[in-house]
Amino acid sequence: MILKYRFSHFVFLIFILFYISSCSTGSIIKEQKLTVNRTPNVPTWHKNATLYEVNLRHFTTENTFKSFKNHIPRLKAMGIDILWFMPVNPVSKLNRKGELGSPYSVANYLETNPDYGTIDDFKHMVKAIHAAGMYIIIDWVPNHTGWDNPWITTHPEWYTKDKNGNITDPIDYNTGESWGWTDVADLNYDNAEMRLAMIDAMKFWVNNAGIDGFRMDVAHAVPEDFWIQCTDSLYSIKPLFMLSEGENPAIVNNGSFIADYAWEMHHTFNEIATTQGVNRIKNANMVQGNIKEGEKNIIKKTALDIDSVLVKKAAQYKQGYQMLFTSNHDENSWADTEFARMGNGHKAFAVLSATLNGIPLIYTGQESAMDKKLEFFRKDTVLWGNYKYADFYKTLFDLKHRNQALWNGKYGGPLTKLLTGNDENIYAFTREKNGDKIIVIINLSSKEQKGSISPVKGNYKEIFTNTKRSFTTNQTITLQPWQYLVFSNK
């Protein structure tokens, strides 16, 4: 088994002797398991921000930086604050998969994909995004490179090698076996020079292209001490929005990232939908129509399981927050669309994603109710139509912007469950911050449900219908299948 992280132990000894936090030199720092009390240097605009993932390969017919600029006004109008672009770097040709290869097989960290345009085209797009009052983060791939990346030739010592001295593709650190990502070569984080080169490449995009942060691919497979070293250097330049792909509390708690993925909550959403029999994925762990009596390995999930996940995450995370979603590029391409996974409940779960504590994400095409899996290794087409769900998302995000109860992380209000008398099917809660209040009531089932609601007293307006309502205690409410109600006092 290849030992990828021996360097961390050496680093710890160096730290004990003479660690001085120096962003300019990119000092190597603590061993992974040490507790580090840091606060990420995050821009003020993250407090009530929303996220949109741009799959530029499929976004327009031209799939270029220039053509994307035409979409900036409508995305701004929909309430989007941060545009996350999947990797903008050139894609390796050697060992590539499919016609276009994986966007995560980076041929050069300092260049743009020529299919998308030049670095100047990218800079012009960044300026247009900023002029619209939005921000941009780019997908970064620190764990591995493509096989024709110049580092392979100039610095083969920067890569993980097998017992025969051959550079390997990434290894699952849990099993010691290959992940199957044969189109990429695994980087060796035991090498101090490689670490500094990686950080310098990131700094290039901040300093020269004006980006506002990164989404870090496979962040959980990179040593935790590197993230401290890296973000100490990046945060010294300016405040940045740093998003980790995985669900790793350690690198959020240590101040390297402000947010990571709410994968467990997302899977809980999918499993609740599957329990309700609306999941049409044939190979799902549980498809309601195929359940036989007496089967013991089927795990049924209800609205109560959301509480279990919230309690677990509250214990794990000491700062920061999570990104909530019903789809992203991985889910769409490999696990199918939100329509396939969540059926008629997909909008109910989108409401939850926008109202639970965390930053909500929309993936390319969701505003157009795109019910197709986008190809990962070749050109595909997003069917934009008339942006059927744009107003739905705009309504949710306008509320997030104006109502502090829904702001991200510590800036929003705590969640308090409302008594329903039907907690397995109805998820009802309130959040409040500085006098701003919201009430959310959702039927997370495929059948009509009744519940006894004991909400916060006051006068509210339902945001989708603009219907005014005064709440008192112990009201009985009837909800249609997957119906959602969101009330705000402002």
C-alpha cells in the first residue's frame, strides 16, 4: 500500500521547533490531527449568498466564456450571487476518457481550455460578472493532474509511484486500491516543492484573473495540513469564498474552508423520496415498486431523519456551514436527475435546500426543469426552453436575501421544529434572526397529510402565493402531496 501522507509527521516536528505563520513563504504547518483555531478570511457578501454551478461545456452552443456573458443578466435577476465554474483549464489528451475527456483531468494549471477561450476572454467574463454584482469561484483539482500535464515530465517526483517506480492513478486511501480514475495521475503531498507550486498556481488565478474563491475537488483526499498551508497563503491576498467538495468537518473547523457539501442531507432527501415510491431509478438501493415483504435490508427514511442529520452535523461542525442541493454535476451525470431521484417531490426538497441553514446551490439547467443526464465526457446540449423554474428559484432567493433568518451559517437564525402531530410526513419549522421570521411547512410524502401546527404567532405572507395569514396556536393544516408553504414576516 502506498503511504501518501508521511510528510505530515515530519511537518509536525518542524512546526513544534520553529513554526511562524508566513503566507509569503507558504510555510508548511501542523500535522493533520492537531486542532487549529483559525477563522476563514471570507468576504462579507457570503452571508446571504446563493450558488450556481456552471457546466460551461454544455451551457451554450459555443460553450465559450464570451457566449456565457449573455446569461449573466438573467442569472443575476434570478437571485444568483456566486457563479461556480467547473474547471476552466485545458483537458489532457493522453489517456482521456470519451470524446472530450474529464474536465477534472487538468493539462495545465496556468492556462484556460482553448475550447472555452483565452485567458483574456476569461478575464473579460470575470469583469462582466463583477459588474453585474456577482462573484466567481473556479473548480480546482489539487489531488491529481492529467497524464500530459508538464509536471509529469519536469517533476515526476511530484507524483505518487508504485513499488516499481511508476506513476499511479489515484489510490483509495481507505482500501489501497485504485479509484478507477485512470485518466489522471496522483500527486504526492509528501513533496514540499509540489505543494508550493500548487499554491502558486492558485494564487495566479486570484492575482491575475480576479476570481473570488475556489471549489476544491476531492478536498478530502488531500492532507489537512496542506489546506492550512494553502489557505494561509491565499487568505493573505484577499478574502475568498472557499468551498470543499467533500463532507469533512476537520477542514471547515480548522478555518480552511467556509463551506462543504451536505452530502448526508442530500442522500437523506433522496431516500425519503424513494421511501415514498417516487424514485424511478432502476438501480437505486431501494425502489418502492420492487420491495418484497420480508426484505430486511431496506432502510426507509422519513421527515424525522432530517432531524437526525441536523443533530449529527451540529455536533461535528464548530464553524462554517454546508452547501445544500437537489442536484450538481456528479449527481446529474452519475446518479440521474432530481426528477428521477425525487420524483414529484423535487421542488419540496429544493425549498428545504433554500430554507435550512446553509448555502443553496442550483446546477446548470435546473431553472429550465431539465430532465436529462448531461454527458460527462462529450458535448451535450442543455434544453433551456423558457426557464420554467426561474421564478420559483427567484422567489426563494429573494427571500433569502431580505430575511436574516435564512442567512448562511451563524448569520442566520436557529431552526426550531414546530409541533405537527405528523412528524414522519410533515416537516415544519421556524427560524428567526433580529426580528426576521420564517415558517416552513412541507409535506414530504406522496399522499395528502394533516397535521396540528403550533407555529410562531404573528402575521405572515406566503411567498409563492402572496397570501396573508395570521397564525395562532394548534392549527390543523391539510397539505396536498409534496405541498410546501413558506411564510415570512417581511
